Amino acid sequence: MKNVLLKVLLVLVAVLRPANAQSIEYVTVHKASDDRAILLRADGTAYLVQKGAGCPSLERYEGRQVVVISPGLFLGVGSKLVIPELNQECRIWDAEEVSLEYVMLYKVEGNHAILIRDDLTVYLVQTWCPLLWLYEGKYVIVISSGFFLGVGSKLLTPDLDKECSIWSVEEIRLR
């Protein structure tokens, strides 16, 4: 009986929650830099966020949990990120749900790069990204809003310092 009453109470709280109530959610810091971070929700959904000052230790929290406080929608206007143990707090300026995949940056020549997925599928992408060649032989992050390497996809260097738009993609068939 107690369990039923508790479930009914939780449903009522969720349904009757005032529109201005804030939500508090623990997320995992996947990657972080001075002004950006990739955050993972418990369900595995990834977000690329642009953050303000106030969380100088966030890079040290990669793989650990922090708190997102959202006044309305998750990571919506007015949201902030909090590192409770260090009493650090910063505003979230922008957030975008993304798909993440690490790929090997095999070769860069001019504005073309060869990417290799873990399943050994090879892609020739056209992008302009100064000093991208420094990451040859290393994994880079492909962030996509839809399907892998679809419209609007970007390359993100492992240190999150460079974000490069991808203009065109061609799958290379190896014999």
C-alpha cells in the first residue's frame, strides 16, 4: 500500500509541478575545455555545451558527475552547471544535443581529411581546419545532429580547442 501511495504522490508531483520549478540532474562530464564541455545524461544522450566562467576545475572532472540546474527545459535558458564538491558554478550559454563518435584522423591534405571508423569504414571529408594535421594518427570526435557525418556535422579535436565544419563527405570503398 505504501508503494502505491508513493507512486501516486510522485506522479502528482511531476504533473502538478509549477512551470517555474527548476530541475536538478546529475550528468557525467565526457570532455571539457575552458569554455566548452560534452555532457552525458544517464540515458546516454550527449550535449555539447558552451559555458561561462566559474567552473575552472571542470576539465579535472572528466568521467565524473556534476550537477545541471535547469529552470525549465533541461539545459534551457538560465541553466547552470555546478561542481558541488568545489562550490563552483557557471552559466550554460548554449547547448546542443549531439551524436558522438570517435574516429581516427588518418591523413590531412589541404582541406581534405581521411577518417576511419572503428568498423574500418573510410571517409574522405572536405573541411577547413587550421593545424588539423597535428592530430593525424589520433582520434577526433565527430559530432552530428542527425546521422553520422550528415548535414551540419563537425569535427572536434580531442582537446575541444578546434571545431571544424564538414562541407562534403564521400565513403571510400576499399577492395
